[in-house]
Amino acid sequence: MVNVQAKTRALQEALVNQNATQVATALELPPIVIPSSSSSVPTKHKQQSLIIGDVDYGSLLTSLLDATAAVEMGDAEAAAQAQLSLHKTFNQVFGSSEGNWLVPALIVVCKTTNRMANAADYQLSSKNRSKPQQQATLQKAVPIMQDSYSKTFNDRTEFQPGAPFDTLGSKKAGVLAIVNVLFGMYFRLNILRLCKNLIRPVEGRKLNETGTMADMVTYNYYIGRLNMFEDQHDKAEVCLDYALKHCHKDAVHNKKCILKYLVPVKLYRGRLPSMRLLDKYGLEEFKPLVDGIEKGDLRTFQDGLVKYQDGFIRQGTYLMLEKCKTVCYRNLFKRVHIIMQKHQISLHQVANAFKWLGMSMDLDEIECIMANLIFRGYVRGYLSHQKRVLVLSKRDPFPTSSVIRS
């Protein structure tokens, strides 16, 4: 049962003292544990009264008590509804406050809203397994979160990075953290087009370069993923490299999340991760792909892609990894060239290599693959269609520079 007096006293003391950390702590909800079955209804508290100065925090306190009670009962739906009400009220309080002393509290409220909305949608989908997950609660949270972003970004006070949270500071100090929460919501709801509405203003004022290291790492992680989906692989690699390099050394889970997108980008750009790295972060799904590309073993590559395709599709990396098959073809032909020690290779011999791998392929298909590799610059030479022969250049027939992009 919620200790109303303790909650009220903690929030009141934090607001009276204008202590940014204490206010954030007072408004943060504990993790919710959803029970397998429950018939209990969480307590709805009567309207509270909490007036400090000329500001009425009564509605904020009431929503906080309702949300806390719902969390204790494991009712994610009720907790999310109360949290959305709390967030709306806090946006109003935040907008009329002086300075940026409430920014840490707003960031906590935004993160809690996101967490509770996801928990509520999960609980709803568990009850209605026959229906696809609609994520209705998360969709309701988006406009409230956007309002929080607007109230921070549109503050006219000059922003000074590293300045303390007080009654004189700029609310822009909270922009990057809230943008990261919105990115997470947009990705989950698959409305990536809205990310551009955040990126342009944030990067226009270089706010992406002035946040905490944690916020800058998160921002680069999402921007890297976005660039990857837009086929801007060079930019994706830069952003994801930054995120991995600056991620806290003990944040193993976060590094694994980054690598799930960085490794496919690296593979596509011709850079193979070590098996030691994959072992360290438990990225077993990439091992057959790396091994297949390195050895030109198309069977191992294809089997790995099929085995883990569900995970790759969920991550949105399947199509990029599928394109890496081109490098696998190139390395297979290179191995045939090394074994044959010839610059004129019959396509029948290449067909035998495919047959040995258990992947029979007719000569027309092999010729098509080879023509594509020559066009891309992965192989230097030309094809004799009449004689069914690949004539390789005597000087560097398999240039590394074409595969490994700078």
C-alpha cells in the first residue's frame, strides 16, 4: 500500500528546496512486475492538495500516488494511464517554471512514461494474444513527449553546456535526453520519418555535441541505425563506431545492442570482426556469416542467414546481410583462382566448386553473378560468353580496395 504521507513529504521537500535530483527521485516509479493473473484493482486516490508558493502541485501528487499504487499491484495499464496524466500535468508545471532546475525531473518523467507505456502495451497484448500488438498506449504518449521536447527546445534562455541546474539556466539542457526517448518511441512504432523533425533543429544548434556522454552515445546509436536504414552506410559506421567507442566499459548490454547494427554495417563495407569480439558479446548469429565470407564458403553463409533470419528481420539488418553474399561469391572465385593458378578459368570449374558446396548452379547463373562482380569492381577481368571462360587480369584480379570501403 502506498505511504501517502511519505510520498507527499518527499515531493514537498524536494520542491521547496528546488533540489533537482530529489524532485527527479520523488517522481520516478519503481520497475513494474506484471503478475500472471490478478483480479485486484489499484487504489484511486482522492484529489490531493499541495501548494508551494503560487503553484498548485495537487494534481501532480494525485497522479503520482495513483501510478505508484498501480505499479505495486502490477497493473501496467492503470500505471500508464496515471503516468500519462502525471506527465501532462508536469509539462504545464515545467513550462511555467523559472530556469532549468526541473529538467532532471522532466527527463525522469519522460523515461518513466516510455517505460510504463511499453509495459501497458505488453500487458494488453498478453490478454489479447489473438490480436496483433497495437501499441495504443505508446501512441498516446507520443504527443505528450513531443510537448516536453517543445518546452525544452523553445526556451529562449541562452544555453551554456555544463552549467548547473538552477533558476537561471536554459531548459535546452534537457533536449538531447528527451530526443533520445522520442527516437526510441519512433523506432518502436516504426514512424522513422518523424526523426527528421528532431534531427534538423538539434544538429542545427549543435545540441547533439553538448549533452552528457550517455546522451551523446544514445543519440549516435539511433542516428547510426537511421543512416543504416537509409543506405548511408559510411555515416552509419561513423555514428555507431562513436557510440561503441564512448559507451561505458561496463555497459555490456548496451555495447551488444550497438554491435548488432555495427557488425552488419562493417560486413557490408568489407570489414570482418574477430571471433574473439563475437564471443565476448555473445553474438553467435554472426559467426557463420563471418566464417562464410572469410573462406568464400557460400553454404555456411547461407545456412547462417537462414538459421538466424527471424532475428535479423526484426532488427532490420537482413537485407543488408543478404547483400554481403556478393563478397562471399567474390572470395569463393578467388579461392578457385588460387587453387587453379590460372588467369583463364572455365565456368564449368566454378560450377564444380558450387556443386562441391552442395549448391548446384547452372552456367548462366554463374555468368550473371560474375558479370555483376566485374561491374562492381570486385573482380578485374572479362567474360567470354561463347567459350564460357572468365579471363582475369594478371595484375591484382581481386582488388581488396573495392571490397573494403574507406
